[in-house]
Amino acid sequence: MTSERAEAYGQLMRRLRTLGAQGLLPHEEEQIREAADALLFCTDHSSEECTKALADARGLVEALVRVGRWHEGAGRRLLRELEACGPLAPVY
């Protein structure tokens, strides 16, 4: 873990605290938190745990956008912040 990843994790956790009032259900918030935890402690970008955590979070965010609960920009921002928690290079 690097200081940059720890900082990204803290930023994401702060965002999640504010997002709760904006329509994230408790289980959705928990899924994002679990993905952030997994990414933070991954040492290899190709690990199965890392890849699955990010894929599951992407699926959740895409579903939130698709049904109109979130705007696409907000979803992209959250995913960038999540990706910054892990060893993966962010995809914009």
C-alpha cells in the first residue's frame, strides 16, 4: 500500500458518507466499501480478488446509471476514486 492509495481510500470513504443521503442503499454502500478494502490491500493488479472487486463495483455503478438513480459523471468519478485505491492504473 502506498500513501497515495491510502489517501484515495480516505477520500472515497468520505464520499461514501455523503452519498448515503443521495440514494445509495446500505448494501450498495457496503459493496463499494468492500471493493475499496480489497483494492487497497491488493499487491498485484492481476490478482483475482482485485479484478473481481473492481468488476463487481463497476457492475453496480453501471446499474445505478442505467436505471437513472445516478448520473454517468458521478458514476465515473466514483469508479476513478475506487481504482485509485488499488494497484490498477485508472481508466478514464
